Amino acid sequence: MKIVKILIVLFYLVSIITIPISFFNIDGKIIIGLIGYITLLVGGVLTIIRTCILRRDKKKQENNSTIDK
């Protein structure tokens, strides 16, 4: 799970840096902007996947605790 957290932060950081650069860089505007928006999208997908995994694990723990009682 730590690797997923690190990847999420890394992708969001890259997107925060590259999207504003794409507004002012005339030569590589399309490529840098594309990289920024793709990393933003991948970071969002990883965040959704992480949330689903955490909810699934939480439900498993709740079910196990009710069975033990």
C-alpha cells in the first residue's frame, strides 16, 4: 500500500509541475500538457483503486470482528 501512496503523490506532483509549464512553453506545449493531464488521470485512477481496496479491507475486518463475538 505504501508503493501506491508514493505513486499517487508522484503522479500528482508531476501533473502539478507540467500542466502550468504547458501554458507558457510554446515549443513543447502539446507534449508537456499531454504528459501533465495523463499523469493527473493516472493519479486519480490510483486514488480510486486505493479507496476501493481500503473499503474492502475495512469490511473484511468488520465481518471478522462480528464473527468472533
